[in-house]
Amino acid sequence: MKKKHQNLQKGLLPRHVQFMALAGMIGTGIFKGSSDTLAIAGPSVVVAYLIGGLILFIIMAALGEMALAFPNLNVQHLVNKAFGFQVSYIVGWLYWINWVLVTVVELLAAGSFLQFWFPTIPLWLLSFLCAVVIVGINLTQVKNYGELEFWFAGIKIIALVAFIVLGFSLLFGIIPSSVQDPLSNYTAHGGFFPHGIGGTFSAFLVVMFSYGGAELIGIAVTETKDAERVLPKIIKGAVWRVIIFYILPIIIICGLMPWDKVTGVDSPFVQVFSATGLPGAAHIMNFVLLTAVLSAANSGIYATSRTLFSMAQSGVAPKGLAKLSAKGIPLTGIMLTSACILGAVFLAYLTPSQVIGYLMTIPGFTVMLLWISICAAHLKLRPLYKNQPAFQVKWYPYTTIFAIVSLSIIFIGFVFNPNNIIGSSVSLATIGLLIVLSFIVKKKGLNEITVR
């Protein structure tokens, strides 16, 4: 393929990309989804986050290695190069659908956080207003988007650090509170494994949804300055930070309040501060949570529009989606994604109490399939490297195979779990439809562009 991405601006700085990777991963999954994982597994959910973090590191390392071996190719291009048109078609559209759903979940969560202050305004209206703001931000130059995302992500990272410091101070009595004997909450109320190992395993779907977004660096690499030098550092730094930002807050929440008292109505973070009686802390944290999910939604619009752009250049999507505005942004892709997101937000009008929970399960499936395809592409492309990159996955191919097997087991386990019947049905139906469409599109003779 000639001059791939020749018109996309390389306006993203290393600090932009690093915070974008964190922004995609630190959103509803931890701030809102933690109430779901706690209900499923209790305090033992930290085990699921640890194992998920290990798999996450392998995937990001494989992605980073391939990005260095094949410069200027993003995730969708790498899958195209490894497996050809049809697999690239399925994975590309599945990833776009994944991020559309993630963005909708983030916007619905933003609306629910706003209801903390405006309880009489319906969820769908608040979420719609948030969507309008986020779409407007993405219509600016990519450099401005990166700068805004840097500060968005910075706010929630600072807030998480403050939460960790304040939380441990409350746990160990450095700061007095109304919480009595907080450390007993880890073993009371059914113990550390209240629902057994099966409960811990069942939490993996939401955990994988939470970690989804790590692969965003594989989208942004084509718009990053000096990517070959900064990518390895970004990968190593992002993974351990995210693991800390998930595990430590969960430990604090389980210590300060019984896991079975997490209601799921408000964020567990807000519940903790409200329960401790600290004046104004709940309002401050709710503002931070609102900023956090808007940040993740911002990343979602970016990911979907760039995925459509690269698919259009690869012949996997209509050519019209490869058009750029005068500012160098894929305007058509942003508008298509925005239309789908605005439509999906109105689901909150029909089922305001269940919509977030339903939608959150579907990206868990699609993220696992995407990660499996990244690892499979790594196995396929490693022998094709012209030059071995300085940054490589250790203990190849065993680590990559471990990630594929682990993700496959989790995926199969949840497909046959009756509790996930809605997410499983929608996900499998979507995959089946994409498989059929890939044959139809190929049969029509759509010009396939080979990624070199």
C-alpha cells in the first residue's frame, strides 16, 4: 500500500499518547463497573484484575513490537497484513462496534454522575448533552484533541492518587472517620472469596471491558511523533500504572465498606466518601468521575473515527470514510460514529435502569476477540520481520500462546454462562453477520489493498 496515512497529521506528542492509553483504560470500568465486579466476586476481584493485568501486558508488548517492526501500521493494518481481507474486515468492524458501545457506556455513565446533582433530569437527556460536547471536541485538530485528552486523563489520575492516599489514611486511622474496624471487611460478609473461585472467574468479563483501551496506542501510533523511540516506554509505563490504579482502589473500597453494601446506583468511589462523612468529598469525587468518563468517551470517538479511516484505506470500508477535513481529521468517520452513538444513547430512554449493565457486557466479548487477533497476528508476523526491533516480547512464543489460550478460555466460559445470555447472543449474532458480510463484500470484487 502506498503512502498509508499520508494525510493524517502527526500531531500527537509522546505525553499525549501515554495519557490516551491510560484514558481509554481508566473510565467506567473502574469508576462504575467496579460495583458489578464486587457484586460478582467480592474482595477476590483483585485476583481477576491481577491476572487480567498480566494478559494485558503481553498484548501491549506484542502490539508494540509489531508497531516497531512495521512502522506506520496500526492494529487494523497489522491484522490485514497477517490474515488478509476477510479477517481484517471482521476484526476492523468488530473493533469499531466495540468502541461505539464503549463510548455509549461512558456517556451514559456521565449522565448518571450528573444525576448526582440533577436527579430530576432524565438520564438520556444528560447523556445526550455530554455526547454533543464530546463530538464537538473531536472536530478540532488532532493536536488539540491530544492536549485536551492529556488534561482530562491527568485530572482522573491525580484524583485516583488522591483517593488512594486518602483511602489508606482512613483505613489505618490516620484520618478519623465513622468507619469501624475497616480491615475486618476483607474477611467478613462471606470471606475473601464469598462466591468461590467461580465468582472470581465470572468477574473477568467486566475486568476485560475495564482494561479495554490499552490497544488504543496501536491506533494512535500513525499520528505520533518519533513513535519508534517512545512506544516501548509508553507500554511499560502504562501497564503497571493501570494495574495499580485498579487494584489499590478496590482494596480501599472493600476495606472502608462491606462489598455487599455497594449498591451500584452511585459509583463506589462516591459511596465511600459519602459513608466516611468527609464534608464535600463526595461532590469533588463525583466531578472527577464525570471528567474521567468523558475522557474515556473522548478516546472512544478518536478510536472509532481512525479505525474507519484505516479500514477505508485498506478497502475494508467504503472509500468515502477515508476523506479528511481541511484540519486533517477523518470527518466522515466522526460523523458516522456520532450518529450511531447519539442513537444508542436514546436506549437510556427505554431502559434507563438496565441499559449500562447490558451494554457493558458486550464490549467485554469484543475486546477479548480483538486481543486474540492481536496475539495471533503476532505469531503470524514475527517470522516476517525484516529487522528485529529492539523491543520484543520475552519468552516468545510461549507468552503469546499463553495469552491466546487464557483469553479463549475466558471467552468460551462466558459464551456458555446463562447469566450473560444477552451479551453472548448479541455478540455472536454480530460476529455471524460480519462473517457473512465479509464473504458478500469479497464476492462483489471490492478492490483489496495489500498492506506492505
